[in-house]
Amino acid sequence: MKSRNVVRLFFTTLLLGGVSTLIVSFFVKSAVYAEYISPFDWFEVLGLFIFFAALGFVFSLISQMGFFAYLTVNQFALGLFRSYWPIVQIGLIAFALFDLVYFRYRSVENGSLWMFVLTAIALLIYGLIIAWIKAKETQRRAFIPALFFMIVITSIEWVPGLRTSNGDYAWLMIVPLVLCNTYQLLILHRLTEKE
């Protein structure tokens, strides 16, 4: 990939992370915004905009590190596991989904199991849709690696948000991670095709 395309991918993903986190913050942290809107304090509201946009930039950087780490690990694993790598990926996908439900539920004192199950199902369904799109646009073999990236890598990237005691930051983090991962996964073959 040309360096111009790498820079383009970096900045567009960074912008996507910042804007999406800012938008999600209006819903997740609406009480914080309401505190400074009535009466209107433009300095504090501007500070909130900058804070949540910067937080989104950080989430975007986490997503980008995960993406490039996955590209490296995938090539290494293809050499190591050869034809068994898709089977290993399916096993890791199942473990990541199990981890999202079981271990998270055990770590929370007062939580509903169904919330964790629905989160894992939603991530699985979204991952299947994105993997299907990736396979349709490239080749059928891309389905399992794309699904692996969308579920396993996103789950790993989401760990800092999951470990917070306040669930708001978990929801504030997952949206930009999913959007940035989706964008990177679906734009990569377009950027490399031009060469």
C-alpha cells in the first residue's frame, strides 16, 4: 500500500472515531451536557466537545493498532497453522463470545445475564453482516478472517472499556471501535486495488 493511502486511512479512521464518540456522548452522557446547557456555559460545553472528540481519537488509535496487529498476526498464523487457521479462528471466535458473556457476568455484582448475552449476539450478528460484505466484495475465503477480526479483535480492543466500573464508558467505547474496525476492514481492499 502506498504511504499516501496509509496516511489517508489513518486520518479518516481518526476522524471517524472522534466524530462517532462525540455523537454517542450526547446520548450516553446527556446528563453531563444538560448540566452545562441550562444555564448555557459555552466554555464548559466546548470543553466537553473537545474531551469526547479526543477520547474518540484515542479509541480510533486503539482500533488502528488492533487492525495492524491483526494483519501481522494473520500472516504469522497462516504460516504456522496453514490450512488449520480458519478452524482455529472459529474456535477463538466462540471463546471470545463466551468470554463476553460468562466472564463479564461473573465480574459484575449486580447485572443481568441477558444484557451480556444480547451484547454478544449483537456483536455476532453485526460481525456476520460485515464478514459477508467483505467476502462478497473480495473472495469467499475472507469471510472467516473478517468475522474473526470483527468479533475477537474488537472484543480485545474493548477490554479497557469493559473494565471500568461505569458502564457508560463501555458503551461510549464500543461504537467507535466497531465503526472504525468496520471502516478499516471494508476500505483496505479498495486502497490496495488501486495499486
